[in-house]
Amino acid sequence: MKLRNINRGLVLGGVLALGVVCYTVYDNNQFKTSKPEIEQTMRDYIADLTSANVGSSDKLKSQLTDFVNKHYTDYTTSDNEYASSKSGLLEEINQAEVAAQGGDITSAEYDIKEMSINKSGADGAKVIMIYNVCYDVSKGDPTFLTTNGINTMTSGNYTNSDNYEPSKSSYKAIFSYEYAEFYLLRTSDGWKIATSSDYGYGEDYNFDDNNSDSVADESKAESEIVPDSSLAESSDSAENTDSEGADSVE
């Protein structure tokens, strides 16, 4: 009798373990099929973020608010205390003095250099990105939105020219984001961003109107989708997505 009970317990334990393994394999395979959608979500995100910063200051708040509402989902729990959430970004945008900045971003282009996508939790994904943005600024130091919240340009700190006048001089502002981190959730409306953050960025200003340098010229690197090492098979380890160069936003 005891042997029967022991055997029954072993059988039930084996069935349970097999079920967990089968579910894990299924879940991982489902995530792999979601990677192209996640990649496109992030490409759309960077394109829309860049374009949302372009335009006159009187329209900037509404553009940035629409951008956040489109790409972010409500999320209150995060292990990263420095990450930005939907509610936090909306609060920053509402409080930003964009109407008094004395200058506008007239056009922009961006270049996504690298992107890694990995599974995170049952219905989540973690994305790491490296990308550049080049803004054309009419004058002054505009306020603009980044993955980590509202920032203000500091062009006056990057020139020794006696001819530079913040209220009149136009310039290019180039930002290099070497480690931007995103946590995404699968929702009924597709993949949405729960939190976003960047850990420092390179900042440069070009005051020569005749200079044709752009984000596209600085880097011709491929955009690479790096598979999750725990899921990738040997045939997947070389999975790449080619970048077509910088995209312009006007």
C-alpha cells in the first residue's frame, strides 16, 4: 500500500514536471515569434519620439503627450528606480516650460545602431538599444523628451565662438545614447512600453551651418537583433537586421 502511494506520488510529480517543461518550451517559442513585432514596436517608438520633439513650442506639449499615450502602458511596479513610466513622463511634460524656451527643433534624424531583445517574465520583454539623434535647432536651447524624461539643451556650454548668440544662432545638436533600456509588456493593443531609461548620453553641438555631418555620416553600423542566449539555437546566433541608415524627421 505504501509502495503504491509512493509510486503514485512519483507519477504525479513526473507529470507536473513534464507539464512545466512543455509550457516553458511553448512560451519560449511563442516569444521567439514575437521578436519581429517587438523590433518594429521599438523602431516606431524611436521614430515617433524623434518627430514628437520637432515643431513649435506651443504645440510641443500636446505632441509629447500624444506620443506617451500611444507608446506606453500604465505600470506602477519597477525594480529600476531610475526608469520612467507613463505617469511620470506625463507629469514631467505637463510641468515643463516648453512655451518659454525661445527656440524650436526644426528637423531631426535618427540612427538605430544596435538592438537586443530578450524575454522578461511571462508577458514581458527587455530591450537594450544604442542609437543617435541629430536635431536641427533654430535658436536657443529647446526642451525635448528622451527615454528618461524631459531634458533641455545646453548649447552655450559647447562653444567658444564670440559670434555665438543663443537667441539667434542655429545649430545641430547630436545626442549619442549608448545604453537605453526598455521593459515592454504584451497588452491587448500589442506590445507597449512599461518603463524606459538611459544611462548617460554623449552630447555635441555643431554651430557651422555649412557642415553637412549628420547622424548618418557618423555611423553606418548595422542594427542587430541579438537573440536571447537561453533560447537561441546555434542557427539563430547569427540573426541580424540590417540598418538602412539614418531616418529623417521634418
